Amino acid sequence: MAARVFPCTACGASLRFDPGVGALVCANCGTRNERTVAADIERAAAFEELDYLLHLRMQAGNEAEVTPQLVTCPQCGAETGLPRGVVADACAFCATPLVSVAAHTGRMIRPRALVPFRVARAAAQERFRAWIGGLWFAPNALKHTVRSADGVRGIYLPCWTFDARTSSNYDGARGIDRHIHEQRRDAKGNMMTVTRTVTDWSPASGHVALVFDDTLVPASHSIPPKLATVLTDWDVSELAPYSDDYIAGFTLEAYQLGLEPAFGEAKVNFDKGIEGAIRADIGGNHQRIHHVSTSYDSVTFKHILLPAWICSYRFRDRAWRVVVHGQTGAVRGDRPYSAWKIAFAVLLVAIIVSLVALFSQRG
């Protein structure tokens, strides 16, 4: 299978997209090659909201997983195997950026927009070093032996965004607190006033309507959930029309979570917003929600790509993974702990608590 390559206008070597300069840069001579600016009609198409139900009827978005591909490098002629679900990567022999000409094979819905990398590779490495240096309860040897990440890899992760209008009817109850003051005798027989809170409940029902915009649902399973939690707070105002230029030098995955199950995950986020709106509508000091009936209207979606740096490091014969947000630089990773440091901290807290209790008794 052939691959697309981006030749330098000065020397013909392969180009990579450099987030630091926002352009294609030659890996050989350093020449900056400007990207083609998208036309207005291309930008409009990139940000178009697509009809969810229409695409489901077309059986789009729920296709089988992309199979592994064998791609021939146009620079050195070597064949590189793209893993399952990956449609762009680098040549395993000469590091030439490869974009499969059959990219997104078997995918009816293509990415139309992406958030370009704002954090460059060197900056991602620096964020990694700062993260390592700031780890609490880490073994001392970790900070002395791990100076930089291994195999730093930029990856564009597939993502769905959903818009929807919701209409919800609910039945529940409203709780209003009132305070009752009672006279009681204490253990010594003295009269004292005791205040207790009583909640009076009354039926409540109503209707709430909400509009949800650009609810993000990741469509990749390549990053463990505990690390993927760092990939939030995206500024989608930076979306740009999809172009292979942006992908040059980075890994690109096809979506692994289909359109229909992704909308099911979006509904979970919608339900949280609906619950909050219902509780506000019920009012009072407490709320109970017995039943909710929600209908969805004007459901649309986009398929976009989001940037992340995947790092790794070795410590005590084990590989540890770290993820750096490609737009904000936020870091989340696997890390070792020092058992003796944790034990010492627990002992120190126990001593402090014991001293405070001792002084309180003496006081």
C-alpha cells in the first residue's frame, strides 16, 4: 500500500509539522514550508454539524475496526506495518512521516477538523521533566535516573462532539427545612435548649429544556482511562480544517468507538446536566427525583481529532506511561511510590495527632 509523503521544496527530504512554528519544517535542511490556507468553503465544511439520525440510517460511524496496514515508504522503499486502527505514522527505518493513501479505510465518516498541536515536542519533554521532579513520595532514585522521556510520540486522537436539545418531564419532591427548639435537661439536671432540623416534603413536578453544545466523547481506546482523564479542557475554538499537512510526523488513529455507542456516552453527560437543572427547578433545601422522561431533538455531531503526546520511561525494569495534553501541556502518568516515604509520613502524622491529643487533655 502506498503512502503520501511531503517533500521539502528546497532539498526534497521529508517534512514534519512543527507545532512551534505552525508550519511544515524539513527534517534535513530545516527549511520552513508554508501550508496551504484552507478556503472559506473548506472551513465551512470542516465545522458543519452533521445529522446524527441520518448517518445512523446510512450505517455510518459503526463500522468494523480498521485492520493493520502494510505501507511502503516513498523515501527509502521500506515497508512499515501500521498497527490496528492507525492510519498515519512514521517509517520504522528512516522516520519519514507516512500518511496512508487509504487513510480511514472502511470509515464512512472522515475527520473534518482538528485541534493542532500547540505544545511542541521539546516543551512536552520539559513538562515531563517538571512532572517527574514534582512527584511526591517517589523513590529518590527516580529523580536521579530519569532525566527525559523515551519514545515521545505525538498522536491525534479521534473524538466525537455532540449537540442536542433536550426536553425533560420529571416527578419528584421538594424538601423544606424548619427548626424546632426543645427544652431538655442535661446530665446535671439543668435545662437547656436543643435545636433540631425537620424536613417537610411536598410533591414537585415540572419540565426543563436544555441545549448542549460540543459535548466531547473520546473515540480511542489506546490510552488507559486513568491517564485519559488529563485530556479535558479543550479549546475547540482553535479547530482547523483537517489537512494531511498537520498529520505529517504524527500518529493518527481511526475512531474505535462507534457513533451510536458514543452518543450513549454523551447521554451520560447530558443526564448530569439535566439532573442539575431539575434540582434547581424543584428548589427548596433538598430535592428528590423519582422519575425523568427525556426526549432528544436536533442531535448533530462532528468527528474531530485532538492532539496528545504519549511518553514513556523505564524504572526498575518496568515501563511507565505518561500523557501530555497537546494543547494545554497538562500531564498525567503512571508512577512508582516509595514505601518507606509513605510509612514515614503516616508515622509522622500519627505522632502529630498524638501530641495534639495530649496537649488538649492537659489543657
